[in-house]
Amino acid sequence: MFDAAIEVFSTCPPSKGEDPFAYRKQVADISRWSERAGCRGMLIYTDNGLVDPWLLAQFVIESTDQLCPLVAVQPVYMQPYSVARMVSSLASMYGRRIYLNMVAGGFVNDLKALDDETEHDDRYRRLVEYTTIATELLRGQAEFSFSGDYYVAQDLVLRPPLRSDLFPGVFVSGSSPAGAAATRALGATAVKYPKHWSEEMATDEAETIRLGMRVGILARPTADEAWHVALKRFPEDRKGQITHRLAMQVSDSRWHRQLSQLGERHYSDDHPYWLGPFENYKTFCPYLVGSYSRVGEELCRYTALGFRTFILDVPREDEDFHHIAVAFAEALSSAPS
């Protein structure tokens, strides 16, 4: 359903507060919707309050035929050798490629609970070492040794070895200079929460690194239909607004601070970029809302800036993917060849 010029990932719903049996069904349903829509894979979150992302990745694999888990990896949770072994083990058992979303930050209280008070930029330097060890092991060297500021490895051998065609795609989450430097060092894809396209124009990142974004899309034949759905799904929520402000106080994410500082925008077809769900603590990414043609126009502008990977917000219905695909078709039909 999605054009080969872009790669699209969906997002697995978080497990907080969910009935375990209902949650398993929800994950299985969304995995199958995503696969039918032609998504490359599905992002799986990680933090102190969620089920283990690797167990969830295995469940996603067993629920689908081709969908690839995009697993969020935070160095405080496991050694890089364990990440490499998990990737190679899942690939060996299921013949499925795993993508890695390398995360340096998180909620400050989560990190403190694990006795990690590493400074922001140092966490990205640590992430480069961490990811280098994991990926070099997956390249299949007979023995691998490494000595850095944060990790030391001596004569490591990975078993089972990984088939070369199943080598993981690597994304780095972060929009700070330290995040961009880590992305370049690893040859990875930089995943951002996008600002409005006009505010992204000053960047020259697309010339040196691959760009991806986390974004929600609600498109319908007309703007009125799209905004009706958007405001029904994400009504104003005073409690959510308070929770959002509290969460921003315990998050060191530069993305979250930037989004919070963008200010309110009145919704209309003239302004499809919408932060309502983010400001009401319903999700952590901006949305593009409007008619197929208007949302397609915005997506076209982002692709012109170099964005080729799109990680969509958690879908509510199977039908959502049809509408998103129409908007992308509009975007790519308008883009220069």
C-alpha cells in the first residue's frame, strides 16, 4: 500500500494500565493491520513501566508473517552483547529482520532509579560505543575486542551468527547536536519529532544523515471530516494537560521541550500541524490533520527536506492506514522525480 520510495513503521501501543489479555489482542490486531498496510515494521517502546520490548517483539513476530519489530534499546537495561544475541537469536528462530531504535535518554526519574546520572551528551557518546559493539558482533567477526570510555570487550564471539541479509537497521532517537553526532558516527537514521516543515528548513542534516520522523497522521477526503475524527479521538483534557506539564519537568528530552515551546496553533485546513494530542498527554508526537491533498502537501514538503522514514503513531482502526496511504500517494505524486 505504501510507495517503495519511503519506509513506514507503525507503533505498538504501550502496555501501561492495560488488561493483559485485552492488550495481547490489541497488539496482535495492530500488528496484522500494519502488515496488511505494507508497513516495514512496528516501533516497540521501552521504559521502566512497560513490558519487556524483546518479549513483545517475539509476540509481534509470531502474530505476523513479515512485519519487523523496531525495538527501542536503552543502554541502562542490558549489555550490548545481549542486544546482539537477541537480534541474532530472533533472526535464527524466525528468519525475521530486527530494527533497533537506539535511545540515549528517558524520564529522569527512571534513569535515577537505575543509578544512571550520566550527563546528556555523555549518554550519546556511550550510545555510540554501545551500538558499535552490538553491530560489530552482528557483522560476524570471529572474535571482537573493544576498549572505550564506557565499555570494554575482549575476544567476544556471537552465536548464533547472523545472516547478512538480516542485519538490523539502526535508528538513533535525538535532535540535539550530540544526537546528530552519534547518528553520523554510526551511519544510522536520525529519528526526530518534526517541527513544522517551515521550521525544519534551516537544517542541512539531510545532506549528511538519513532522516526519519515520529508523526501521527489523520487524513480524510475533507478537512471537516479529518478534524471531526481528530477532536473526537483527542478532546481537550485538563488532567492530561497537567500530567503533560509534570512529565516535561522530569524529562530531559530536547524534542519534548522543543514541542512544548512551539505554542498553540489553531486547527484548520490551513494549519494541519497539530500538537493537541501531545499537549493533552495522549501521545508524544505531533499530528498532521486535514484533507488528503492538504496533508499530502505537508508530507511532500517534508520529503523534499530529506525525510524518508515515517514512524506513525499508534493506529486506532485498521481503516486509518488506508487514509494515511492516500495522503502519502498525494505527497509522492506531487514530489519532484
